[in-house]
Amino acid sequence: PLRYPATCMFKSSVESEKYQYIIHGGKTPNNELSDKIYVMSVVCKNNKKVTFRCTEKDLVGDVPEARYGHSIDVVYSRGKSVGVLFGGRAYIPSAQRTTEKWNSVADCLPHIFLLDFEFGCSTAYMLPELQDGLSFHVSIARNDTIYILGGHSLANNVRPANLYRIRVDLPLGSPAVNCTVLPGGISVSSAILTQTNKDEFVIVGGYQLENQKRMVCNIISFEDNKIAIREMETPDWTPDIKHSKIWFGSNMG
């Protein structure tokens, strides 16, 4: 019964028509955090019924700790693929937990984890550009690159206008991971991201402050590997949406 899981679609190659879903982490209704990773695929599909198979995948190496509010994506480079996990929140270390702080969470370290789903290996990378652990950010994967926007830093209680570009190169030897800080980011957390066409995405909802919903929507477009973020015409929100305390992307728990 996982909640707040990170989910992504995984193809063996960019051209492949067969795909699987990778599900990682999550927070259960009992406030337990999971570090498990699952692979879900379609086994059978007919007019009336779709049958899924879900299997647990064991990881070795730098295994990401149990967390929620993180992201997981898949990148493709030189005919190979790898999962990229970033951010999230986890319980404070057991040595620091007291009765009063037993369920206290903290930002995860700002590590980038590369996950090899075929062999079940995980490797962590520390990049100097990533100084803060971020939760409930927005991530977009395109070919060998992931873009990370916004997010919430629990330690500072801020939603910085972040925009990071993380490139993953998969040569025959060790992978190479580099990060570039780009201008033009937006301050948002817990938003919904929807792809509207091959080179365009829309961000809806989320929060810009702890108690301030984000009523503005944004269009994210790509051209020649350049990212552009612009505001779109705001929908005519209903009074229920305007005054509700619950908002798209959950209520931050």
C-alpha cells in the first residue's frame, strides 16, 4: 500500500514499443517509508481485460534509502539505458530519533543515483552543483538528459527557482554524470507535469509558498536541446478550486 511513490516508464531502447513501469519508494498509510523497487509490465491485453505482472527488484551497491517525494526517470545513451533517482525525504537517522522526533523526516542528501535495472546495480554520485536535498520537484527526461525544476527544501523551508540539467553518458566504461545550473527556473513544489506533445509539457498546480497555492500554469518547450519555460493563459478556476485547501499534487502531507 505505497503512497507518494516515484514512477517512470522504462523501455529497453528509445525505439522499443514494449515498456515497463518502474516504481520506487513511497510512504504507507502507517507512516512507514519503503526502499523497495518494483517492475510492473503488461502480461496480457485483450478487449475486456489487461493483466499486469509486478515483481520486486533487488538492488546492490549504493542502495537509495527509503524515501518519498523523490523522482525517478530513465535516460538513454549510446544504445543503453539507466534509471536516475534524485531527491526526496527520509526519516532522520535512528541515532537522532527520540520519542518526540520518531516520525521526523529530513531532506535526503543531494545524491544522483544511477540504477541499472537489468543487473540490479545502483551507484551514487555527488555533484558540486547540487547542494540541497529537494523534494516534490518536477523532473523531465529527454534522451540522455534530465531537467529538474523547483522543489522544496525542508531544511530551509524554501522553494528555490531551480533549473538543473543533468546529463548521463554511458560509454563502455564507467558512466559520466554532469550537472549544469540553467537560468529561468520557477519556484514550485508538488506540481503535476503533463506531456502535451513530443517537445512540450505543461505544469499545473503545486505550491509557491507553504500556504499559497500556485494558480499559474507553465508551458515547457524544447527546441534544439534548449529548454524554455513560459506562463500560459490561466484557466478559469472554479470557486471550489480557488478556495480549497487541497490542491493538485497533494497537500504536502
